[in-house]
Amino acid sequence: MREAAACLTDAGVASPEPDAVAMLAHAWSTSRSDVRQAMILRRTPPAAVADRFASMVEQRAGRVPLQHLTGTAAFRGIELAVGPGVFVPRPETEMLVDLVLDGLGEGALVVDLCTGSGAIPLAVKHERPDLDVRAVELDQLAHAWADRNRKRLGLDGEMRCGAAQLAFPDLVGEVDVVVSNPPYIPVGMVPIDPEVRDHDPDIALYGGSEDGLRIPLEVAARAHELLRPGGLLVMEHADAQGDSLPAALRRTGWADVRDHADLAGRPRAVTASMD
């Protein structure tokens, strides 16, 4: 295990020891706590497990995302299936679920635009089964992952395939909360991390303009049409957009626009309401 962690450290992996534990647990078909106990007791894995683990370490050192190697990503209280073709959900996105659920009444209608793996709506539904939760994803491969996760978790919730900017024409003026983690990276600003740059799909990353706000503002415009009076928009953004996105929303008619920092203190999400 020390050798694996050292290899990952040399490759620039940010969390080498936890990643090594997660991969060995996956290769050994056991839990991370069991792996740590085996390390304490100096138990060695069977040869076949050791070979699978070595292969995973080599790929992780090549900066293949850990979640692609294990096939899963944890998001709040659920475990999502992920892999090539779908954006891997980030821990900082979990705060959007809190913003969605804050003060939301029983049976409310929640729509997620640009759902990716289905992380946000499925977490919402997991924590509040009484809510009517629906989502849309443009990319067919990502939509397949979202629908797979819905079935895998046994959660009710409609997952449509289509453009967020035209989504849910049957729900115009009826939605209580629209939530979105849209693509927002400015065009030409290539991510530094190879896990993001080389493995997350471009369609989930780039916001379609030099400031990265074209697609987020198009999604917000659709949210404005979908929401009932008094309804709420919750949208993630880049930390550099903590001023620009709220200002753009105010200019386009949104009320009570507020920005929210993540646990690291960085601007991360904006909320706004319908008049």
C-alpha cells in the first residue's frame, strides 16, 4: 500500500493514500474499513486481487479518474454509477441539494436542468421522497447514466433526454424549484487537472462563451419560464463567476439574487427568485 501511495504521489494525485485504499477495496470486493484493518493486521491480498490492484494503480497514476476505475461516485447519501461519457459529480455540488431543500414544502415540484449522472435530483429524491422530481440531460450517453442510476437506486423521477433550454414545455409556470449545474467553464480556459481535462465530456464543461455564461444564462432563461411566481432558481457556477453571474441574473429580471460560498469559502452557487 505504501508503494502504491508513493506511486500516486509521484504522479501528482491529490489524495494518494485514500485513492489507493479505495482501489484495493474495489479490487478485493470489500470495504475501505476492511482494507485498513487488513493493513493493520498485515494481511496480504490474493495474487489475483494484487494484480487487479496494480493495474488500477497504474491507470490512476496515468490520471484516469478514481471514479472511472471503481465505477462509482459518492454523492451525499447515495452511490452513483459513473464512467466515460458522464461528468463525475463533485463534493462541492452537494451544497446545491441543501439550497433546494431549504424550506421546501411537501409535494413540491423540482426540476434539474443539465442533470448529467442524475446526482442532484436523485439525492433530492433520496432525502425527500415526497417531492416530485424531474430532470433533463442533452447528451444521450450521460442521459443513459442518469436513467441507470435512477433504476439502480430505485427512486422515482422522470429523466428526459433533450436540451435544457427547451425542456418541460408541459410544466411552464408550474415548477417550485429549478436547480442546475450547467457547463460554465469559459471557452479557451482548459482545466489543469487531467482527470477533468481528459475525461469529463466537453459538453458538460464549457459554457459556450469567453466568460462561460452563455449556457448558464440560457438555462436560467428557461428556468424563468418554468417557475411559478415565487419559485426558486439554484445554480452552480465557477468561483470566478461569483459576481458576474448574479449581476447578469439581476439584469435579466431575477429578484432576491444571492450568492453562496462552499465549505472552502469560495463562491459556488447562486439563488434567485421569480417576482
